[in-house]
Amino acid sequence: MNNQKALPPHHSLVETADGSYTLFSEAFQEACHSTTGARAETILHYIEGTKVQENILKFSPLVILEVGFGLGVGFLTTLEKLPSDRRWHFVSLELDADLLEWFLKNHQDHYFLKNLQWKDNNILEAENDFIKLTILQGDARKTLPAYLKNHPLKWHAIYQDAFSPKKNPILWTKEWFSLLKDSSHEDVILSTYSASSSIRKSLHLTGWGVQKGERFGPKRTSTRAVLAKATDPEILLQLERSPAQALSDLHINEILLK
Ligand SMILES: C[S@@+](CC[C@H](N)C(=O)[O-])C[C@H]1O[C@@H](n2cnc3c(N)ncnc32)[C@H](O)[C@@H]1O
């Protein structure tokens, strides 16, 4: 894993404090995970944060959406943590085709991932009797609505793991969270490492019930969001007092045009 020659273009490898690895993206000037631990963060925020281990006993298949496939830590950790005799469908969104080609090359001998192949121009897929993995390559703002037209899925769990709102604002807007809400099951749990007031406002204003998440590393808190409950009153008070603005596509276009 630490052979620099084998890395995807424009990325460098970073060892994190729990011994697992992440990638630093030159394009976004950010690492894919906290340096406190890529694996530990994934377990806390996504596996535990969205309760997939409990909910796979309720839903068949359990349908998971991951925003940002990255180097595949989210999928690989989910594969390790879910029981092998229950059905689940993991849909992930990834802009960078080189990252996906690198992932394919690195998992040619894996019992499940050796079957991962391009099904369409921009869809990578692998499936067995229990697990289905679908990766949509391209800008998630376009690939997800296009995919949903022919595959009307309802998410039980959402791993909202884009780069930070400052670096990757397009995946934290009200328009994005509305799309996620409209394609979610009523018992969905969305989980993310970010606790910024502007993303919490984007979630709240689009009908998500915003809840406090666990602390991890230097971050004191994180965010969970559901449709079954209203926003936590303490968070609502903080949001009302905060001058931060909810992110919207219009707002981002104004920033980009400046
Ligand atoms: C924080 S990393 C994801 C880490 C990943 N969940 C893992 O466990 O390895 C964010 C990913 O989002 C991708 N990304 C950024 N903008 C995107 C967009 N508009 N559409 C789809 N993917 C995007 C980046 O290329 C990057 O790989």
C-alpha cells in the first residue's frame, strides 16, 4: 500500500493514527479522512452512525448511499461489518475515474470485487446473492438523478462523505439535501463528520431533523439527520443564533463567479 508508484494520479498516501491509510487529493487540497484514523472514523460515523448493523435485520435489501467513494474505505469496512447472509445494496458516487481504475486494479484478487466491472460508460457494478455494489462515476449532482430515474431506490442509510463544505460545496447545498430527502426511506439515517452551522442549516431547511453526532479526533461533534424526528431543540437554538448561511446552488454560483 505504500508504493508511491502504484498511487492514483494527483494523490499521495497518508498513514493515519490508527494504522489505516487515506489519500490526499491535490485537486481538492484535502485528505479523504481524518488523520486520527480513516478506519476508526468510518466505523464511528458511518457504520455505527447510520446503524447499518441493526437495520440490516429490518430491511432486505438494506439500501446504502455513499457520497464519495474515494479509496473505498466506506465500502470495504461495511463489507467487513455486515453479516454475510443478509442482503444489501451499496450505491456510491465518485467523480474521479482514475481513482476507480486504481481501486479496480488493486482488488483483482478480492473474492467479491474481482467481479467489479464497467457495466455502462459510467457505472461500475458487482453482485452476488447477497451484496450489490454500484458505483456511479461522474459528478454526483448529475449521475444520481439520472440513475434514480430508472432505479427508484429508497435509502435506509446515507454516508455523506464528500470533501469539506469549503472545498466541495456543491455536495452540501439545500438542493443536494432535497434530492437525498426525496430518494430516502422514512426511517433513513444520514450521517456526516461535518458539524458546520451552514450545512446543518441546509439540512434543517430541507426538512431533515438535525441531531448531534459523536465526537471524533479534534472535532467536538458531528451530524446525524433523520426524517422521522424534528431538529434537536438545542441545535435549532444554535442555528437561529448563528450568522452562517445555508448553502444553495445560487449562493455557490455567486461565489464561483467572483
Ligand atoms: C472524503 S473522500 C471520500 C472517502 C471515501 N468515502 C472512503 O471511505 O474512502 C470524497 C470523495 O468525493 C469525490 N467527489 C468530489 N466531488 C464529487 C462530485 N461532484 N461527485 C462525485 N464525487 C465527488 C472525491 O473525488 C473524493 O474521492
